[in-house]
Amino acid sequence: MIFHKRQNFKKPLKALLSIAVTVAALFCVSTPVLTHAEVVDRIVAVVDDSIITLSELNVAAGMALNKVKDEKKGGKKDAKVVRTGALDKLINQKLIKHASDSAGIDVTEREVDNAIEDVKKQNNLTKKNLMLALAQNGLTMREYREQMKAQLREAKFVNMEFKSKISILPEEVEDYYRQNIEKFLQPPTFRARMIFLPSSDISVQQARLSVIKEGLKKNERFADLARQYSDGPSASNGGDLGWLSKGELDSVLEHEIEKLEKGEVSPVIKRPEGIYMLQLTQKREASPASLAEVTPSIQQTIFSRRLKNRLSSWLKEERKAAHVEIRL
């Protein structure tokens, strides 16, 4: 029997560490950098009373380069540019950590446990799978917990200093909606009813089909005939398939529906599993979603942009005031 297509979505294991970013992204924080607790060979940067080691930079640059390769699908980007960007992020993290410490912000071990559990759930990972994924990225569980703890602490600081102080006015949302209306276009949709008669018993199938055709000639309601004679899953609801977008129904059935005007019934559609009859009941052309429907997403867009700008400005000022020495 052919009805709606099903899709199977699985997140790749290599996305594990980027999923960890999602935990902090709930607070709109920058991407974490993975570090090792190994003995370092030399210092590459000093930020006030903190240092950044060569090993930290190598790992951060390696992860950033891998991310670029994944996103670009083989596209090239100068390794020197990636390395410079990685060091820049490390310096920013030190500045945020100093501010977090000054504000007395801390993270409990339970909060770290909960964040790691979220990562495992979002990736359908067991503890063993998580350990293997970390090992592939050169991390121990202890190092991973430290990184998660630092990330959550930074998230709390950004939330306290910036997020809680941002407000968005209704007129801002309306302006964004009008200026970006094309982003909110919804695809055309249709609603249809279906009668399905399986091929398991041809004599019964043909007898029912004859009765259905005769009923349609007498202007009996398609929905009533579906309730009485259809073996489809929506028969009890008059064969109603609900609202559908292009691609959600089997292509053969969808092609037949596209030929119909509202209220029309299709010819008999023969398939190996049985025969179908369809009725188009409603049709909607492509149109923008209402302002009320998209307000939450617009608010989030404006909020994220504003938070990013404020954090960027704050970091710029902190750099001016801090002692930053690069020793590359």
C-alpha cells in the first residue's frame, strides 16, 4: 500500500563535538576549543595572567580546519588563516573566562553530567560510543568534562551580561517580516481524500469498485463511500489524507491529484497492491506564513544578531584593556 513517504534522519558520529556546541548555543556562546592536558613545548600567547600553549593552538587549529573541510566539502582555505582564527578564539575564551571568574560564576558537576547526557541523547550514543568518539578526537573523558564545564561557565556569563538585557520591540519584528517576506513563503499544499481497495481478493475488490462508481454517479459523497468501502488507513475519517506538500505523497498518486480541480475525483489508479481513487478537496497556493506564525523565529534571529554584536563589541573593548602578548 502506498501512502506518505517516510524519511530517516541520522546524525553522523563526527558531529558529536559540534552537538556539544548546541548546549552552549542555547545561551549563544562561541564554539569550544578542545585542549590537551599534556606537557606543552612552549607558550604562544599570554592573556593577562593566563597562557595559551602551542599544543592548545595545534588542537584548536586542527579542529577548525576539519570543520572547514566538512562545511566546504573539499573546498580549500589557507591553513594559516585558520590557525590565526583559532588563536583569536582562544584569546577571546580567556577573556570571557576571566570575566566569568570575576563575576563568581561556576558550574556544578551535576550540570556537566546533564550536558553530557544531552549530547549522548541527541546522538543516540552509549557511554562506550562517546568514549570512542572522544578518543578519535584525541580527548579523554576528563578533558572533555573540563571543556564542557568551561563552556557552560562562559554560557552563564554571556547569559547574565548580555542575553538578559536584550529586548525586542513588536515593531522591530514587523519591520523584519516586511523586509524579508520572501523568507517566509510556504510551499503550495493540497488536501485530498482517498479510497483504497486491495488486490488480495479481486472479486471483492471489483464488487466494491462497482458499488463506488455507481454511488459517485448518483452524487453520493466521496467521504461516505470511503467510510463504507475503503481499506485505507484514513477510511474511518472519510479517506481524508490531511494537508500535504509536494513530495509527501507517492509520486504516481500525486501526479493524478495535480490534474484535478477542487471537488473532482480521479479515474481508477491501478497499482500492484490495489486500486486507488482520489478526490481533491482543498488547494492552497504558495503564500507567506502569517506574522503570528513566524514571530518566534524572527525574534530569535534579531536576538542572535544583537547578542553577537554586543559580545563582539565587549570583546573588542576587553582586548584593549587586557595585556595580550602573542609569541608565535
